[in-house]
Amino acid sequence: MNRRTLRPDGHRRRGFVLVGVLIVVMLLSMIALSLMFRMRSEETAAATGSTAEQAWAAAMSGVREAMRMASALAPGDTAWMDAPERFKDRVLHDDGAEEWRWTLYSPNPEGGVRFSPTDEASKLNLNSASTSMVSRLPAMKASLTDALLDFVDADDMPRPEGAEQEYYDALPQPYRIPNGPLATVEQLLLVRGFTPAVVLGEDANRNFSLDPNEDDGDEREPPDDADGRLQAGLLPLVTVYSREPNTDRGGKPRFHLNRPGASVTETNDLPQAFVAFVAALGASQSVVADPAELLDATLPLKATDGQELAVPTGVGKDSLALVLDRFSGTDRPELVGRINVNTAPAQVLQLVPGIDNALAESILSARRNLPAERRQSVAWLHVENLVEAEKFREIAPFLTTRSLQFSFHVVGYGSRSGRFRVLEAVIDAAVRPVRLVYLRDLTRLGLPFPIALDEGPGEAMSAGPDDGGAGRAGNGLRRP
């Protein structure tokens, strides 16, 4: 009787032991699976991080190539302006499993992209432009012009339609304004009224191409007019980087025309009348703002005794380029914001006082077939009979033929895996060695344009949900 009553209790104990063993086995299995998942995640993360760094290195190879190009440029040289053989689909490294390439590109003023950098001297420098030049930018209302000028000037007095620090202090999230030069063009987005639509236009992903969501009205972001054309905003037209040393082609400081007692030693390449004019100018109280003013001119020079004399400058077509190269109306070491007459689009040339649409188009037409050696000096505008002396004296002080700062985007990518990184950069060749002055990662905005994928001997890496900053190409890539 006792054995029968105890038997069920024995079964119950053995049942508890079995359940306990099963629980222990499940826990151990879960731990094992967790360790396996963690090891696999770490392996995936390591592979992803490796490809992210390789894509970055490929993109930086494009940056370095642009720096090499910039270091070798001469005034008037424009062969770099569309050079796909140098900047498109360049192979960096092939390890058998992956081939890493890079492509460098920038906006084409005629639409789309071109495979080359853009020189910043082909844009309007917002830190040096006059009020009239800024106001002539596309869609620049008086309220925008005044707000921008108040943002960068040193005083706290608002213009009629402007805004000073008091306005920004009253915002829900107040911030200090620089009351000084802009450091980047993107700072425009901090100025009252400068919305993304004004600065970036319809190009939300900054690939310089019209994408479907940028041509569908208000259906998807960004807002656009659905007219089949990309409205690029102010970004391609303005800069804060353009500057050049006040030196001649040989790198020597230019002769300051307004230095008291200035005189030039007679040389075989300078007109004798010009040498005499410089001596008279040095002994006078008169000032020449720019040597372009001297073309075919007779200037009134006021002597120290107050007497005024009309003195011919002696500068004509034959000597114009030489005088512009060697002489200056200022002793400042740098000239900021001059616009490159050889590279600026018509839309930027029209911002120069004295250049209208007709003259801008004539400049573009004339420079296309002009040899590089004849484009080395702004003097070609007059030497080639494009403008008369009076017009040249008006517009030349705003112009240059030097390209020393360049902006561009570069995409580094694996041609088999589709991994990519997109960088935006600005380089400065006004100093030696050439400097990288601005660098930003734009990978989050996606692949800028389709890139062909190759079938390779290795197995393509798969992209995890966290790619460590490197993009994984989707519809933008195609297999040949």
C-alpha cells in the first residue's frame, strides 16, 4: 500500500528533473545562438567597416587627383573643365574580390554634371561682392539682399528690409550671427528668408540632376514646379573661397602704382610714355584704382602744389597685358572675389557692372575658340576687339583669368559590391602645397547617378542594416 502511494511521487520527481534538464538545454541553446549571432554581427560589422573605409579611400583618391591638377594649372588653361578621361571611372585598386573606383564631378552650367572640378572664380564671392552685384542674383528680392548684408556687416543697424541680431534673438531657437564674412556658402541657410528652396532650389540631393521627386510638383519633397527643368537655386552661382595673390605670372609682387614717389626703371618691354606716367603719378596726389583704367587714357594728375596736369598713360593694346600683369592699384597681398572671364557662365558674368546678357553671350562665344596662351590675360577682351577701351576700363577691375580654388563632388565605389561614399570638397591652390579647405560626407543623400557594376571573380558583400557610413547602391547601379 505504501509502495503504491509512493510510486506516483517518484514519477513526479523524475518529471521535474526532466523539465529542469530541458530548461537548461534551452538556456544553453539560447546562449549558443546568441554567441553565434553576436560573432556573425561582429563579422558583418567588421566587413562593412572595412568596405566603408575602402570606399572612403577611393573617394579621397579623387580628391588627391584634383589637387595634383590644380597645382599644375596656368592662367588661361581650361582643358580641365570637362575631362572624363581623367576624372571618370578611375580604377584605384583591384584585390580580386573587389575593384575600387572613383568618379569626380560637378554641376555643368548647361545642365546635368560634368566630370571635372568647378573653379570658385567662376562664381560670385558673397564676401566681396557689392550690393548691386548681390541684388542681381536670380530671385534676389530686396528683403533677401538686405538680410544677407546685415548678416555679414560689422554693425548692428538693420537695413530697411534687413535683420540684425535682435531678429535672431527673438527666434524660438536663437543663434548668434557672424557680423563678418561667411565661412561656407551653406551659412546662407541661417540668413532670414534664405530657405532651402532659395539656396538649393529643387536639387534636394545635390546631384545636379533632375530626379523624379524633383519634377512632380508638391507630390513629394522637395517642392518643385514640375516644368521638366532643374532649378538649382543660388548654390552653383556663389562662393566664399575665390581669391588670388597680388603677384605677376612669375610670382613676384606687383608694382604698386599709388606708392608715393613710385618710379619704374625703363625697360625694353614697357612704353616710354608709361614709364613717364608712373613717375608723374608717384609725384602727384592722384590715385589709380586699377591698371585697367590706364588703357588709351589721359589722366589728370594733381601735383603737390595743387596744379593739375593731363598726362597720357601710354598704355595701348600692345602693352595692356603686360601692364595688367605687373602693376596693381593696391598693395594688398590678395585680391578677393574676381570673376574668371574664361570660365564663368553667362549667368555669373552678367552680375559684373557693365556686362549685360548680350555681352556675356559674346564673351562665351569668343572664348570657345581662343587659344589658351591668348586667354592668359583679361586683356584679350580688348585685344580681340570684343569691347572698346571705355567698356574694358569699366569691367576689367572685376575680372581675372586665374583659377586657384576648386569645388567638386567625388564618389568612391566598389564596382562589384556597390558600396559607395560620396564626398564634397574644396581645394585651394593659392598656397603651396595645395590645401584641402573643406570636406563633407554626402553619402546619406544617396548615389548621385547610375554607375555600372561589373561581374567579378569574388563574391559581392552583402549590406547590413548598419553600414558604418558607407552606402549600398540600389536602383542607381546597373550591370552591363
